[in-house]
Amino acid sequence: MAVFDLPGVARGAFLAAAAHDAVAGGRVYDAHIADVARAAGATVIVTDNRRHFLGALRHGIRVETPSEFLSGMKKKR
């Protein structure tokens, strides 16, 4: 397991983009997770709250529920 964060130089751009898109409240947290996933090269975000991560689709990151993710893992076996 690895833990990632946004590089320091990317944090200002993240905050500016969040302000520009009027992201507020708990959605800032979700947007931060999506940005970290993108920066880390993730291919999928697994969440029960899909609608808050739809922006990740623009970056080619799949957004799946835990059930969808597990179903996909079973198919790969």
C-alpha cells in the first residue's frame, strides 16, 4: 500500500480550480482525493459516492462502486 498527496507545487492550482468551479463543503475533500488519484496515476477510484468523483472521468480515471470493483476483480480471475 502506498500513501500519496499532491506535490506542494500542485496545491495552489488545486485550490484555484476548486474556487473557480465553486467547489465547497465536503466536496472539496472529494475533489482533493480525485486530484491526488490523478497525480498518483490511479486508474480507478472506488467509492459509494460516485457523483462527487465524476470529474475524474475527464482524466481517464474510472469511478466505481465497491460492488462494481469487486465484480471486475472476479472477472479477471
